[in-house]
Amino acid sequence: VRVACIGDLMLDRYIYGDVARVSPEAPIPVLIHRSEATMLGAVGNVARNVASLGALAAMAGVVGADAAADDVSRLIAEEARLEPHLVVAQGRPTIVKSRFVASGQQLLRLDYEEDGDLETSAQAQLEQAARAAISSAGAVILSDYAKGSVNPSLIEA
């Protein structure tokens, strides 16, 4: 079974640590770094879940021309049942959500994103990538986090 997973693609980062004191500079906790985890988010997470059920997940999404996009590509390559259809949007960052966690409590989330409409060329490339992902798919899943990838033009494609 082939499932097309199309939409907003993100990189989720979790930074884990311990808090033992408050900063003398401002009334905020000081997080002492212990470990990190990075995983595909948004439509990437959907595709991973589809693949974990035994289907081939043909995933179409947008990344920037940056180090986070390299992380996304590496994570996709580690998944045997993910077929990437990625569009690189110049001048737009890969969406990254960094969560800082201590004792099971999320302290802060730092977002790198641009959530406006895609440039015309990136939009056209995403529509082409979506058509490629959909070809011979038995199902289509759209993942819309209101970051600019999913719009009426993409849905019609």
C-alpha cells in the first residue's frame, strides 16, 4: 500500500536537561544540557506513522536550503519506507521547533519558521512533488499546520 503524505514539514528538536537554579541575569531557569533528540515533525511524523504500519509513505513537503534540511534528509534516509518528494525553497528556512525540557516539563519552545505563502516557483514545485507522491497512491493525507504549504492550489493539484 502506498500512501501520499503531503503538507507542512518540520524538524522537531528536543533538548533535555536539568534545572537546579535560577539565572542571576533574569528570573528564568538555567537548563543544564544532558541530551538531544531530533525527529521528523508535522507531515514527516505522519509519514513515519504510516510507514510504521507497513505502508510506503510518499511524502511531499518544503524545506529550506539550510542545515536543518540536511537533518531532515538524513532522518528520511534512516526510514526504510519513506519516499521523499522534497522541495527546497530558497530564502525560506526549514521549519524547526526546538523544545527545552526538564523533569518531564517543557520550559520553552523556540520556533524557526516563515509561515506566509510560498513563492510562486516553490509552490509550483510542491504541486509537482504532490502529484508525484499521489501517483499510484491508495490514499492521500494532507497535513496542514498553517505554514504556507497547504492551500487551495495544492489541494487542486
